[in-house]
Amino acid sequence: NTSLVKSATYAICGLTCALAAVIYTGMSNTAQASSYGGLELVVIASVIVGGTPLGGGSGGLFFTLIGLLLLSVIENLLPQFGVQEEYRNIVRGLIILIVVAVDVLVRGSKKTRRT
């Protein structure tokens, strides 16, 4: 039942967001609507680097966590190499472009082999 799965998915996402907000508020002793703003690119990059294609259809939690770990390592290394804050989104975008290009090339070569 597709509508039940969608409803359950939205409910689980809402509950986990609420839990994260409560934990963050408890840790920081403050509540601001703009807290963690701009993390959308990090989340999307983690999912894509983890191997989930932009078209959907496949992917998994384990590889998404691996993608998040890889991006976290890169994020922590950027200041060590002297990369300024304003250029970090550019680096993230380049990583996304490279991963998507490699994914398209790999999936394209698999399709041509089948035919």
C-alpha cells in the first residue's frame, strides 16, 4: 500500500527531526529557528556520495553513512589545508559533480553492455 508507506515515512522523518531538535536544544541550551540552516547540501551530498543515484531506485543506509563519514573527513581536512569557509560549498559541489559524473558513466556503460 503506497499511501501507507508514504505516510509512515513522513511520520518517521518528522519524529526523527523532532528528536534531533530536542537533543540539539538540550545540548546548546538555546533554540533558534536558523540553527543548522544550510545543511541541505551536506545531506544531499552524503546521500549521493554514498551511492544513491539521483533518479532513485536504489541505495541504502549503510552506504549513505559511509558517504557522510567520507564527507566529514573531507570537511575536517579542508581547514587544515587553508581552505576558507566560503569555498567549502564549492568543494562540496565539485564532489557532487564528480560523483554524479562517475555514476552516470558507470551506469551508462552497464546499460550498453546489456544491449
